Amino acid sequence: MSVQAAQDFLEKLQSDQNLKAIFRDNPDPATRHQLALDAGFDFTLEEFEQTLRAQPAGPDAVEMSPEELEKVAGGAGPKFQIQNDMSGYNNNINISSSLVVKFNSAVSNIISRM
């Protein structure tokens, strides 16, 4: 898993119309992260957040809606649990809601520019 994989994912998502369509048709955050993993982009949501923070602000900057910001106010919130069965291993991953919202917001922002 790496920040570079998260960066590669963002670049691919921005340029690949077929990938955008797949993510547009699957709005669930857990499904979207799994789709990215299945497409060969092996990154955690924490690494994805690091990639977003490293992005220069500008016309393509990812912005959160007021509703999304309200969900993550103070950085606290419920945790989501994703079960991932790959290669016979069952990995339980706890993901804070703020990371899920940031990931989903970034993906939604990119695919909305079709």
C-alpha cells in the first residue's frame, strides 16, 4: 500500500472515462474503495488522505459540501467497518467516517466532471 498508488488512482480516475462511469454507478464508499483495490491501486484511506493534502489548491481542488463538513466536524464520528475477503483472508478494517467522506467526496467530485 502506498501514497503513490493513491496518486496514480487519482490521475487515472481523472483521465479514464470508463473508470469514472464505474465509480459513478457505484456510489457506496466501501464499494468504491474495493473497486480501486480491484483495479490494482493498493492504498489505504489514510494514504488517500495524504495524497489529497499534497494536492495543490486550485480549480481541481476537492471541496466538501456543507453537509459533508458537518458529518466530520471535529474529526469525530462513527466508525464504519469494512470486511474484505481477499485470497482467503478475512481482514476487518476500521475506517473513521471523516476518511470515508473525504474519499467519497473526492471520487464524486472527479467523476462529476465527465
